[in-house]
Amino acid sequence: MKTNYSRRSFITSVSMLAIGTTLSASSLSFGLGNKKLKVVLVGTGVRGTSFWGRRLVESYSDILEFVGICDINPGRLAYAKKYMKVSCKTYTDFDKMIAENSPDLVIVTTTDATHHKYIVKGLDYGCDVLTEKPLTTDKDKCQQILDAERRNKKNLIVGFNYRWTPYSTKIKELLMNNAIGEITSVDFHWYLNTHHGASYFRRWHGLRQIGGSLWVHKATHHFDLLNWWIDSDPKEVFAYGALEHYGSAGPFRGNNCRDCQHTESCEYYWDITKKKRDMDLYVNNEKYDGYIRDNCLFRKEINIYDKMSAQIKYQNDVVVNYSLTTYSPFEGWRVAFNGQKGRIEASLEIPYNKQGKLSQEELHELEMKQGGKEVGEYKPIIVHKLWEDYKTEQVAYTRGGHGGGDEKLHNKIFKNPGTKDPYERAAGVRDGAMSILIGVAARKSIESGHPIKIAELTDLEPRPNRLKK
């Protein structure tokens, strides 16, 4: 469905989604009228060209238009313009794109270590900014972003979609309604399978200097959920981590999967030539920047962790035990909340808890697919109060678009900007910062062998209640 919201209405929605920043909605001042919002995109990978590109064009072209797209790779730029179905100019120079188009909104979907560069520039140029997660990759870049937003009084949205899934929202609702009393501790464990988990080590994410490690790139999702569910800021982190399965720990190595002598014996062999989109977006444009999408999982350059575990203490005294596994036989997660009056248990895609015939690769592709629809199944959440028998809450389940979160996030921004959200799912710069700072602290804890205090990383002071100063 098309919307009839004016450009002014969209600008208001940007400010509402940035709640949790140092700004309020009243700090925005834009011209009135029904002119379309001018949007630019920097970074033309899969997420940028699909979720923040083509889907916006197809769903919200009545209130916005892309006036420029930018990337360092001219081949990907040409492909992105065609794939997104836009007629705007393309740029390899971000500053030139901003100067020529004076956009209202900058969408940042570059590699993680460069997010800060375009976020800060966008804010300094007087634009609102929407960035893919993670906010950035280290404490110094995080502080640069915090400073830029404050001095410009512009808004920054972080694209956290997992908050918007019906399943995660139901957990939040139960906690908000005091279903188990005051939360005391949480166990949260995330499992990446040998298809999805391995893909991070095949891509640029396997290099800490680009992706910040999976403590930041992937776990920022999980830490944001924890911060939101617990409704408090992290205070201290102690962590362990190692590289024991991928990288130099591997039994052999080659150039890439297309050019490898071990294709017959390597259980991780992946044929990129089977996917036209991967070929068009990546392989056909390797000549411009040398980026290889099907790199060897066992190359010695990999310098991130594949085994991760952390204990997180929150400002409200909740203690979390967290782990991330990157080579599990299945993909899914489990969480359990212990409270003064009971316990909540929830999990998704654990194969022993359900019946299903889809492969792990098919499950991941369905999750990433945009336009996922409600399927005829429900997922349980167990609520067990002290001295009582347990009860099961059944939650309608959406398979595609990251569990239905992608579409709901977009609809909040573009279709229902003024609707009050009782679950406070909007994520601003403070949310983005607190989620990545747990990962940054975990890295530092592993390196030092000591717990790391969040307050020592930036000038943000952790709060017992996330949204109250």
C-alpha cells in the first residue's frame, strides 16, 4: 500500500525513531509541503541495495526519492542503479554527492569500520542519518559519532530490526507486564550454523580491522535485544574468546572456493557461481577493488574469534551469561530470564523443539528474504511462575525478513510515523552505542584478562533505566 504522508510527516518520523538520543523531536526544523524526501545511499552491498534500496523504491516512492548512490567500486555502482531501479546519479566521491544533491537523509550501508566516516560527515553536512548496524567498531569512532550528533542537533537512526519481530516483542511485553517480577539474571545463547556462520569468515567480516569482530558486527543485534528487554544499560563485561575452527586452525587452505584444489574434500565448499545476484554484484566487479566474496574460510589473515562467551553486569544489577557459536549444526537461539517471581524461556529454530525438513541454508535464505508472510505456525514462550505450573504463550511466526522485523521497522518509519509504540522499539545513537560497547568491552576483556567498565570507553554514563536520565 502506498502512503499519503508528506515530507514533513516523514521528517517527524525520523525524529521519533531517534528517541534515546540527546535530541528531542522539537529540535527538527524543515520546510513544509509535500515535496519528496531526498535520500542518498552510501555502500552498495546486499543489504544496501535490497533492504535499504530496492525495497524503499518499491514500497515508499510516493514520499521519497533517491537522488544519489555512492560506492568506491564503480562496477557495483552500475549494478546497484539497475537493481534498485533508480535513475539518480552515481558517485565514487561522497562529498561531491552531498554537495550536488543536498539530501535530507543519508543511509549508510558501507563496511562497518567506515560507518563513522559517513555518519559524521552526513551529520556535519546537516543531514539526518540512518545507519545499518553496528553503529561502528571501536570506542574512539563511537565517541566521534556521539560528538557529531550533539554539535549538529541532527538525528541518527540505527537499523535494529530484531526488536520489531513479533516473537521478540512478545518477550518484551511479558517483561514489561511483570510476568516474573524483577529480573535478576539472563542466559542468552546464539547459534550460527555452518552455512551462515561460515559466511562471515568468508567475507570481509573475518578481518577485525574492517568488521570489528563478530562481538560487534553480529552480537550488536543480541546486545541490543538484551538492553531493550532488560531496560537498562550495561555496566561491566568480562569475556573469553578464541579462533579454533576457522582461519589458521583449518586443515588446509586455498585462494578462494572457485580456485581451490580441495573442493572435493572441503565440507565448506561454496559455489558462488550458482547465484546470479552474487555473480552480478561481486564476482563481476572484483577487478575494481579486489574484493573476493568467496574467500577461503581457512586463510591465515582471519583474525576474529569464532568462539565467544561473556558475562555482562547491568547498571540495575541484572547479570547476563551470553555466548555466540559460529559453527553449530543448526541456526537458532535460546534465552531464559530468571525473576523474583518466576522464569521465562524462549527459543527459535532449535531443531529438537520442532518438526521441519528445510536445510540450514534454506532456512537462512528464507529469513533474509524480503516480503516474508505470516506462516501457519506458532512459536512457544514458556512462562513459569514460582509455586505454579508453567504456561505456554503461543506467538504467530513470520519466516521472512528477519522474522518479520524488517517490514515492521520500515512501516514504522514510512507508514506510521506518528503512532506511539508501547514497546519503545525505536533505536537512536545511544542504543547503537550501548550495544557495540558491550562487544568492544568483550574484546578488551579477552586481551587484558580483566573485566571492562562501559563508562571507561566513552563519555556515556550507563543508566539503571535505559531511557531515563
